[in-house]
Amino acid sequence: MKKALFLSLAVVALLLSSCAVNLGGVAANYYRMNNYYVNNHIDNGTHKLVIHNQQDFDAVFGAGAVMGRDGHPTAINFARQFVIAIILPETNRQTTIETAMLNRVGDRLYYSYIIEEGHATSYTMRPYTAVVVDRNEPSDVVFQRVTRQDLVNAGIQYNGPSPARPPL
């Protein structure tokens, strides 16, 4: 009986520890991708992508320039950079995906993101976020959804969405 209880507790502890997020490591260099849209032929599931070339990028995203300052789509040089993207299913709820952090741990990048859902709208949207990363960073990416509370519990001060910088 004690053996079975101990084994059960050990299995539960293992499962809980495998769900933990990795918030350590060294911050990787990246910036937010702006003024693109998700092509409408992409199936309506959740997609977690690492894109290394223009052809694969063009299959997923289209340029969506807008008027005004900073209205041009973010320039991406795939010889020096790659893209990490998360695309969610279509929804009628105001939804944002924020990059909480991108950290290098060994030969992997840990992409931590926060999803926040707001009120219902009269229209549908396809939420996505994407960041442009220097190619000298590892391209083996682990996606991990976190909450603001996860960051507080880890002693990390979250300062809002990822930076929008010009290409490096």
C-alpha cells in the first residue's frame, strides 16, 4: 500500500515538474514584427512556427502597410535573421499575444508568451505575434505559454510587450 502511494505521488510530482516553465537563461536579441497579416489560406488551428526563409514566410504572412509613421512592414533579412511566430485560431474576442521573454538556455531558445482575451466583438480576428531573431541565436525553439503571475513568482519584472526596433 505504501509502495503504491509513493509511486503515485512520484508520478504526480514528475508530471507537475514537466509542466513547469523555464524562465532562466540569457536574454536573446529580438524585435517585434509589425504590419503583416496572416494569409487566409492558413488552416484555422494554432500554429507555432520558426521560419528561416522568405518562401516559407510568404506562404504564411502578407505585408500590410498602413499610412503614417512606422507604417511599413518590418524588414527581415533571412540571411541574418529568422522569425518566430504564434498564430491562434480565428476568434470574435479581442485577443492579444505578448512576448514575455526570449531566453537562450544552452542550445535552445525559450519563447515565453502571454495570451490575454478581452471582450467579445462584432467581428472576427486572427490573433498572431511574431518576432525577428538574429540568426546567431539557436533556432531550436521551445514555446511556453506563461501568465503574468508565473513571471511574478519567478521574480521577473514584466515591462509590457516586446520591443519594436529597426532591423539590426
